Amino acid sequence: MTAGSGVLLVLLSLSGALRAHNGDLTARETCKAGFSEEDYTALISENILEGERLLKVTFSSCLGTKGTRYETNSLDFKVEADGTVFATRELRIPSEQVAFTVTAWDRQTAKRWDAVVRLLVAQPSSAHSTHKKGKQSAALDASQPPSDMLLPWPQHRNASGLRRQKRDWVIPPINVPENSRGPFPQQLVRIRSDKDNDIPIRYSITGVGADQPPMEVFSIDSMSGRMYVTRPMDREERASYHLRAHAVDMNGNKVENPIDLYIYVIDMNDNRPEFINQVYNGSVDEGSKPGTYVMTITANDADDRTTANGMVRYRIVTQTPQSPSQNMFTINSETGDIVTVAAGLDREKVQQYTVIVQATDMEGNLNYGLSNTATAIITVTDVNDNPPEFTASTYAGEVPENQVEVVVANLTVMDRDQPHSPNWNAFYRILSGDPSGHFSIRTDPVTNEGMVTVVKAVDYELNRAFMLTVMVSNQAPLASGIQMSFQSTAGVTISVMDINEAPYFPSNHKLIRLEEGVPTGTALTTFSAVDPDRFMQQAVRYSKLSDPANWLHINATNGQITTATVLDRESLYIRNNVYEATFLAADNGIPPASGTGTLQIYLIDINDNAPELLPKEAQICEKPSLNAINITAADADVDPNIGPYVFELPFVPAAVRKNWTITRLNGDYAQLSLRILYLEAGVYDVPIIVTDSGNPPLSNTSIIKVKVCPCDENGDCTTIGAVAAAGLGTSAIVAILICIVILLTMVLLFVVWMKRREKERHTKQLLIDPEDDVRDNILKYDEEGGGEEDQDYDLSQLQQPEAMEHVLSKAPGVRRMDERPVGAEPQYPVRPVVPHPGDIGDFINEGLRAADNDPTAPPYDSLLVFDYEGSGSTAGSVSSLNSSSSGDQDYDYLNDWGPRFKKLADMYGGGEED
């Protein structure tokens, strides 16, 4: 036998796996449920049409076939409800045998039964028939392998045997149930080559689950070819495996071509349905019709969805509240869509429903399926199905006249829709009763009330009352089929209150025109006011409120205005020829009211101001023809009472016309110059007559001071000449220059002295003048006597003794003055003759340490005795003053104050005792 001519046989030894699985599902009743045969065989043609019936399996569940369903593990073949096996698509069988498993399961008990279906491809002369197990067709050779063996490769025999085939056998998948309890390893199939009769063969498998991760899920006995599963399978972890079986001799040479093995893990119902969320939120409009979609709830089952294990069905367990019906919603058992099933959703009654939904696999079989629950919260959303309604049919209010932005009345409404939503927010309109637009209705965003507000002032004299018709609606339109309520309109009566209105001037500002200079007492106009209160008998009185120049007078009764003095257009109180005065008109109402009016008087100019010469002072050279003085005039009046002006010199005194002359330049300017050839330097008063062009014209004689001085070649006055022209002599000029020199010298000396003092201060800034040095000095102050009531005392006791002998001669006892201890005196540091600024700090510190350690330095630690000051005092006792000291205060800082405070530090500071 040549290499490659052998046959590898795969023995489908599902041994304990499938049999144990089927044995657990065997019924205990008297009737034994199951297939009529465990193995069905049919002879088919090579080509199969779609829907072609191949054979029929028979199954009995002892309860009838009504609740029985069939499944196959092949996508190419299905089983009808009567057990007929048919092809799902057009097929061309590439092998001589096809095998698959048919499973029957009862919906009520969820029990399963399996049977194997083998389809053998017949030769052209073979008949297509159906056989039971153990009954083979006569067309098959007696030497053919048993029906439970597959021929995966072409066979080679002699001429009298089988001839070579063009196609290999297709190995049917190997099905392994998941979660098997073993024992492991559990045999699946046996692989054998027909060459093992001649030579020893070694078998092996490769692929995922064998020599690839996950490793060693499957193993094979290299000598016998038996393949095992080594542990329980989990379809949710991996649903199928693809392995390759190899056959080699002892030298590793390939004996047969590798064959493909497909292992499918049969699903078991070992996973509960899991909801994506534990709580689902949905909403539905109130008043929705039955069948309205609400929400979708989804649960996933990790089991095989093509089998009942992964087919999830939904149902509603409970609904809370059960109003108006206990079944307001239903759920599509397959899709999980929740829809309304009953009418009557009303948000105003029930705002939210809580629905418990249960998902069950095994197509919803509660007895054998696994279940899980989730919560669906369904919110009933508001629609505008309740129109707003006024709580009253009429409302009333009152408003004072001439006031705006006043709330007259509050209109209250009731709306059962969701507060603060467009379905609840109220919108008010005035339908009638306010043609002039005096009122508007604003909505309070918090209370939803309508606030009737005055937006245009009302007048009691025109309208004493208003009758308004108002309507309320929502921001959102009403829902379909909902009509407005008759209570959505109401009447509002508004009464206008009469108040004392202020008188007013009809013409304000009032303008009158007149010439200035009218005589006192002239009647100008009547500036009267009108009282709008026609229904009140009131008198109006007039008074001045503002009269800056106090030029006017007003009659308190009729408002006639007369002049109190002559009006002057050139006054400072005039602005643009207009004088303004403000008058007050007040009635005698309760309370009194007043109004103001402004009177503007336009004053027409008259020629009442003579022109003034400009400039008032000038200078000119002592010789003529070098320069001249340009002169003009200023007039407080206005055109035509101003220029052109006439300038002329008076005839008296005669020296004026002798020495000076005027030349006219234009209507407003002229030149003043010397007539003679030389005029002595000095100041001259030159009178000039200026006349304006008014009607009648006014003239004025003005004096111009002219300084005549010597000039240089440019025609400018020299400095000496200017001084001489001012009238100062040579001696006066010299005296002024001397004073200036003395003043400058004093300033220079003062500056030098300040610089020197500043320098000395910087060089001796650390030294102290002896008279300012108070170190080691004892200052003596006067001592006071006794108190107010102590009038009998010895003043000698209060005086400082002149010598120590007086003190030592006193009787033993307590002495009055401080006593100096007797002992060695410490040595104080000697002050250097020429101190260095850097040694000052060391010198001070050394002196401080010596003074702190000197027991003879005052003050001495001794008891002082004073004379008796008498009983009683006008001052209060100090014994009632509480000490601010407390036991918690820290006195340790007394240790840092030196030896003089050592005693206090020991007493209060808690320091260590010697």
C-alpha cells in the first residue's frame, strides 16, 4: 500500500458527554419521551434544491407535539413542526456523507432530546430513500465501514473494490455541551488511519485549544488517536474551536494529510438576562391615546441567541400607582418597547408611574427560564389641557391721578397645569375699556398673578373711572380639542382719585421783548397760571422764586409783572440779551400745590454807554517819525450803537494839540504821534475825545498815559531811558543797585553757613553734646505734700536733708528717704577722649551692664513712709479695681529685664530659686 492511500477514520465517540446530557433529561413518567430512533440515515443526491425535503424524524413527548420545537446545529438544514428535515438553501454536497444533530425541546418543561441525522450521497444509480438505524441500502457494499464512521479522504482499492473519488469527505462538527461535570478528561472522538495495520502511527492535534492559547483544552492519545476534552467548556468564553489532526509514522514522516476538526460548544442556559440599566427613565404626554410609544427597555443574555437559552422575553410585573387602571402600560415581549394600553393619563392626578419589568430567557418560560428585573420610571409630561381661569369674575382698584408705574389691582388665576411652564405661565390682555392705553397688565413670574399697572397718567377731570374687560391665556397654545373657559375673562373697575394738582403756566417759558432803560413801575406783562382742579374752588397766589438782579415785581393776585428798577442790557445778569426770572404759583388746597414758570425778557439795546479809549497806557520815542501809538475804543453797546468812532484832541489845554496829533486809520482805529521834533522824556497824560455812531451819538474824553523815552536805532526805548521816563534820577538808580548787591551777598553767606553746618552734622552725628548727655545723672523733682484734708503736717518731713548726718542721727526704725547700700561700687567704663563712631555701641552696652549690676545705683529697694493725709477723700477707693493679672499670664519675660527685675521674675515668673 502506497503512502497517502490509507483511510483515516474518525469515530464519533461522544461516549459519556452527549449521553449523560440526554440521560439527565429523560422523563420519569410511564411514557418515555424521545425520538423514535437515535440515529437517522438518508440517501441523497449530490445537488439539493432549496426547500427540498430529505427525511422525517419522529418524536413523542407523551403530551402531544403541540408544544414541541425542533432545532439543528447546522445552518443548512432545518426541521419543520411535523419533523420534516429540509434544506434551507441550494446545496452541492462536496463529500459522501453529511451529519448533523436534531434537537427537540418542550416549551413547557424545557427538556431536550437529540438525534443524529446522516445524509449519504448516493451514486447515480442509487435510490434516494430513508432508512432506520442498522438497515442499510442494498446499493452499499457489505465491506463499507459502519454507519458511525466517516471516510474523510479518498480510498484506493483494487479494480474490484471502490474506485478513487475526486472529492474528500467533509468532517461534521463535533458538538460538546458547556458546563459538563466530567469526569475529565472526557473522550470526544477517535482518529484512526487504515495504515496503522501496517506501520505504527502517531497522532497529534494543533490549533487554538491544543497547542495555542488557551492551551491543552483538548488532548489526544498519540497511539490510539482518542481525542479528549480536559475541562468544562464555556460557550460564552469561546463558542467554537478549529483544530487540525495529523498522522505521522515513528520517524515523523507524514502518513496522511491533515484533516480539519470543528468543535462547537453547545450552549446551556447558564446566564441570566442583564439589563443595560437598572433604572430607565421615560416620559409620555398626558392624555395620550392607547398604543403611544413610551420607551424601550433592553436586556442582553450572554447565552446563544439562536437558541431558547438566549431568547429574552419581557413582561410587566407591577405598576405603581394603579390609577386610573392597573394596566396603563404594556410591553412588547420581544422588543422591550413600552406603550400605553389604556386611556386616562392625567398629570394633574398622577405625575409619575413606576413600572417593574421582568426579562426572562427560554422565550419567557417562567418555570425553566432565568429572570432579572429593572425599574422603568415613566413621567407623565404636561400638556396644556387646562385653560387658566380667574378666581373672581370682577376685580376693583383705585389709582391717584397723574401717577404712573402704580399697581392698581392684582388679578389672581388658577391653572392646574405644571407650574412655571409655558402651559402654566399666564398672559393677560385688555380687551376693552382703555382706548387711550393708560393701563397694561404684567405677569408676576412667581405667583402668575396679573398686575394691572398704570403706564400713562390718568386725569380725574377727564376720566373718573375705567371699566376694563381682560382675558387671560397661556404662553403655550391649548392642546387639541381643549376650549377656552368662560372664566378666562373678567371685569376690572378702576376708580381715579382726585388729588390737588399744582397750578401750571400755559406759556412756559414766556418771552417778551422791550428796550432797556424803561422807567421803574412800567407794566411788562401778565404772567398768570391755570389751576387744573376744575372741581375745586381754589385761589392762586403768585410770588417770585428767582429774580437775580431784583428788577421785577409780580402782583400776588393776578400775576401782573412790573419793573422795580431800570433794566440794563449791559448788566452781568444778562445772557445773550435775555434776562430770566422764575415765578411761583401756589394754590390754597390741602395740601397746597405749586407750579413754576419762567419769564424771559429780551432787552433791545439803546445807546446808553459812551465808548472807552484803548489802550490806557503806551510809550513812544522822544523823536517823531520813529513810531506811533495805535488807539481804538470799546463800547458796551451793540451795533449800531458802536463804531465807527471819531477820535480827536481837545482844544484845552493848548499844549495837547501843540505836542500831539491823531491820524485816522479806519472806522475803529487811529494813530497818536508827536507833532514836534523832540519831546523831553517823561510820562504825559494825553486826553482824547472818542465819539460813537449811536443815535444820538455819545462821546467820552479818555486819558492815555504816554511814556516818552530815548530810543535806540531800532526805535525801542533803552533801559536807562525807560527808567528816566519813569521819573527816577541817577542817585535813586545807584541806591537800588547797591541794595540788590547787598541782598545777593546775604543770600550767599546764608547758603555757605548752611552747607558748613550740614557738613559738621554729618561728621559728628553719633556724638552727643555734653549739656544734652543725661546718662548717669540724677534728676531732682519737687515733692508734694499731703491730701486735701491733711492740713496739719510738718513740712520738714517732706524736705530733702542737706547731709547724711541728719539721717544717721534719727532714731532707729524705718527711714523716709532711699538708703544707699554700703558696699563696693562697680567700675564703670572710661569714656574715650576721641571716640570712634564704631565704639559708641560698645561703650553704651558696657555702661548698661555696669549700671544693671550696681546695687548702689538708685532707686534703692527700701520702704518709704509718708505722713498721714487724713480720713476720707473726694476720690473713690481704688480697692474695687480688679487686677488684670491672671494665673494663666506668662511673666517669663521679666527674666529678660535684667537684675533689677529678678525679684519680680522669681515671684511671678516661676523662675528657679537659688
